[in-house]
Amino acid sequence: MIATAREVGVPVARAFPSLPDMEDISSIGQEEIPSLPFLRDWQENAPVNDRPAPLADRLRALIARSGKTPRALSLAIGANASYVGQVLHGRGGTPSAEKLRLLAAELGTTTTYLLGETTVEGQPTSEVEITDMPQWRASAGQRLPVYGTGYCDDLQVEADGNLYHIEQTMFEPTHVVQMIERPAALRDAKDAYAIYFHGSSMEPRFFQGEIALVMPTTPGPGDFVVVQLNDGNGDDVVHVLVKRLVRVTASYVELEQYNPPIVFKVERRRVTRMHRIVSPNQLLAR
């Protein structure tokens, strides 16, 4: 239990020398109540949000400089004709975020300036130039064909004295499965085409069901390629290998498979054509 000043024999006037006798407090007018030091400090250091906002003053100055009237500005932001006038006279509260954005845009400033959060009046500029990129969309005659592919027997190859089964895909260049949108980077590649991946031999780079966009151009070492194979008795394409090109010699083409990992060779006479799979970087290049 906490004892009061009177109970411990200390006169109230001595315990609180700056206050009048508590017995007579009811008779004191509000203007006569002394101001406590900690209360004065709190008032002088009031939170920023409790201080008068400069919105009306800054709006008034910007409107005068712009030559617009409050009525014209109100209508320009889609509000009623008296809206800005009410804001200038402190009626209606703080405008919504959207109204502030519209006001700032009309007056060539920022919402942070209007709200007093910065002293920088103008809108920030950037050293980065933004330009509209030309849009291109393929017409029906410029769409990209997806040629038919499917599963077939593995190709048997010898490497390091061992016989390996290499996953290959049946290829039907006369059968168009569907037509897809042609990327802008391939709009001038008239013979470009697409195929579906089958199997898992190139995972995790390519997964089954993905579409590969193929350019009929000569690839280089390190490119992913579609190797069109004949049966050894002519140039008719019967199968394709989707692998990574290691190197090409006069007698063989060396390729890499990821899953299971192996580097192997295919006789050059079996290769009818070898085309480059377009990488994402090449598709995004302009």
C-alpha cells in the first residue's frame, strides 16, 4: 500500500510546491493550472504527423504559379468543381492517394512534396532513356511449324570400347503438328522450325514436352543441336538426335549427352543436316 503525502505528515504544498492546495483545486480556473515541464517538452516535440501539414500552402503556391484556377484543377483530376477549394481551406481531410497522385501530375510535382515529406519540388529525372520498342506479331503465314516427333529405338554407339544406347527421336518433317507464334528474333529465318523434346537424355537442360526452336544455320562447338540422321543409304531423314555439339571432323561428329552422361561419335555420312537450337539469349537479342 502506498502512503499519501498527508498520511506521512508531509504538507501537500511542500510535496508539490508548484501546485496549489489540492483541497482548493476545484475552484481554480483552467488558465490558472500551472504548466508542467514534462508536458511542455512533449508539446514542443510533438510527432511530425501531429503537426500542421503543408499541403494547403504548397498547393496554393503551385496553383498560383501554374496559372490554373482551383476549379479548373478540380475538373482536371475528375473531381467536383469545388474539390480543390475545399482542400485549400482545410475541409474534407487529406485527399486520397489517387487524388494526390493526380494533383501532383497536374502541377508537375510529387505526392511526397505535397505532403511535406521532401523539399524537392520537381519530379525526379532519370539518366536512363526509355523508348517504345517496336511491336511485331507474326501473321498467319509467318507462324512457326512444329514438326512431328516421337519415340523410337535407341541408337547404339561405341565409346571407349563399350557399347552405349543413345536416346534418339523419330522425326517427321512432312508432318506439322501445330503452328506456333514466331518470335521476333526469328522473323527473317524462313526455314526455322520447332520440335518437341522426347525422353530425358538432355535433362536438366531440356525436359520432355518442351519445345525447341531451331535455326537452319551451321552450329559451332558448344551449341545444342538437332542432328538429322539418315539410315546410311540416302539423305532421307529418319531420326534426330538432340545433343550438345563437341566438335566436327571430316569423318565424324562428336556429341555429348547429359543423362546418362556420355560423349560419343556419329559417322559423318549418317548426318544429313545439323541445325542449331536457339538459346534464350539469342531469342531476346534484337
